[in-house]
Amino acid sequence: MSKTKIEKNFKLLITIFLITSTFILSYASSIKEDNLVSNIPSDGLIHGYMFWGIGCPHCAALKEYLNELEKENPKLKIEYFEVYQNKTNLEFFANISKKYGKDIYKEGGVPTLIIGEDYLIGCSSPKPSDEDKLRIENAINKYPDGIKSPKEILLNNLTESSAEETSKKNITILAVLSAALADSINPCAFGVLIFLLIYLLSIKAKKKMISVGITYISMVFLVYFLAGLGLLKALQIPLINSIIRNIAIVILVIVGIVNVKDFFWYGKGFSFKIPESKKPLIEKYIKKATFTASLILGAFVALFELPCTGGVYLAIISLLSTNVRTKAIFYLFIYNVIFVLPLFIILLVVYKGVNPKKLENLRGNKRKWMRLVSGIVMLLIAYAMFKKII
């Protein structure tokens, strides 16, 4: 395979990663938007409920005022429910008031007016005061396009919660695939494997290439997967999950910006990479090229890469923690398979005859592009999490 062909395939891979990630997050957004249930009624009217009782002077005064408002505003449609003598209405009032977050009936009784998400309990005087009237008018003006009845709104909220839950289940695997693709573009892990293969070829140990390479890749996979399982267990606690989700968003933004910066000014300022002080140690184990050395190299690289690309991993684990545990573990497994897949591809193409030095030159030349792709996807995921798309 010529260098030109490798470069063309690499550019194509980067393009596919960017398009796929953008499409997945756009699709996630469209799923959520399509599932949102509107509270705007088809008739354009402002629907409300008033609960009142026979013999209640405050109720009679508020009812009279609302009748006047209905004549002045043709869009206003109030339904009246008498609760002193009608047990069905009383039960309906008790049920609907609890669903609004508190027991309105026990708190203030009647009159109670509910318009959309707003409600007025009682009146400050026998007749509605100026303050009462202002609150009612503000509630009406809040819905210029109309508002469904309180009962329909509650049903819509239940439907919307169900739709959002379905959307969450649908998008989790898409988010996992998108993040894993971005995380798999890992220049450091690529570099260590390539140098290891170069060394094996230089000492004419091609037969060891597969066993040593698979050992290295398997250790990278194992350390990442076990770290993910530990985080997943910790994130089962709701309070911790909420905190970690916010931390993940911040990490994604910081690492994403640094990676994008590296595309334009690599080597200037701070960058996420294996410390220079640790490179002699890596080189030492590369030259050993034994089973044990490969295990150490894999663990070493994975542990150093976790802080660099851990924002993506942390974000995905935060999303997975809301799933059933067995499903979350399965998705985590899929994530890590995709994460190490490029390493297996590198191992295969070198074993089939591609000069690893060409791959290393390509890695060095295209490193900034890998960081750009990774950075953009991190920022996209951070945005999607911030907007609660995923």
C-alpha cells in the first residue's frame, strides 16, 4: 500500500468520523424535538379551570369577575367545577391539585383558578383585589397562542416524559458509537504500538508481532474497561451522577478546546500528551518486547490516556449510568471494542506488509488532524449534554 493511498484513506476516515458524529448528534436533537408534546391547543383558546363552592362569597365574586373577562377576551375559556356538593368534582379537584406539585385543596380550598402552569388560591378580599386581578391577567397574557386545559397539560406531561425516556434509550447507543469513534483517534496509543512494531521488525521478530501486539491492545482495552466499570458503579448514585455529568461537560470543553488549539498551534502552550519524562521508560519496555513488557505498556498508555481523553469516556459513562446495569455494561463493552479497533487495524496492516515507519510518518504528519477531529467531537458532545439532547 503506497503512502499516497494511505493518506487518501486517512483523509477519508477523518471525513467519515466528522460527518458521522455530526449526523448522530443532529439526529439525537431531532428525536427529542419531534417527541416534545405541545401545550398549544388546536382551537387557540386559553383554557382554565375554576373550582368553587356554593355559598362561598369569595367564589361568587371571582366567578363574576371571570365571566366579565371572558366577555372581554373571546380567547378565554374557563370551566367551572362546584366542589361543596359535587363529590366527583371534589375528587377531581383533589387529584389535579396534587399533580400540580402540592395539595392546593388542603392548602387554600376555594376559590382556586388554574390556567396553564399558573394557579391562584383564594382571594385577598371578598372581591378580587387589584393584586388578584393583576396575577390573573398576567397568567392569561402568558399564553398568547392559547393553552390547553390543566387536565390535558398533565396528560401531555406524562406523554412527554415517556417520549423523553424513549428518546434517551434510542440515543444512548448512538452517543456511545459517536464518542467511541472520537476517542479511538488516539495518537499516543497509536504511536506506542507503531514503535513496538518497528522494533520487532528491526530485530526480525515478525512472528512475535501478532502475540505482542494483541497483548498490548488487550491490556489497553482491559484497563479502560475496568476503569469504566468502576466509574459506572460510582455513578449509580443520583447525586454523584449529576455532579459528574457537569464535571464531564467542563472537561470535554477544556480538552476539546485544547485539541482544536493543537491543530493550529501544536507544541505551543499546554497540550494533552504523554509526559516527555515518561518516554524513556516506554522506550525501555518497547525494546524488551516480551509478554510482560506488552502488558505494562498497555496499562501504562491506558492510564496516561485516561486524563487526556477521559472527558469523553466520563460523559458516556454518565449517560450509561441511567440505563439498566446489564445494558450499560454491554454498551461500555462496545465502546471499548471500538476504542481499540484502530489499534487492531494498525497491527493487521503492518503484519500484512505495510512499513510501520510509513504509518509513523503519517501519524506525525496527520496528528493535528486527529486532534482536530477529537476536539470537535468532544465539543459537540459537551453541547449535546448541556442542552440535554443526550
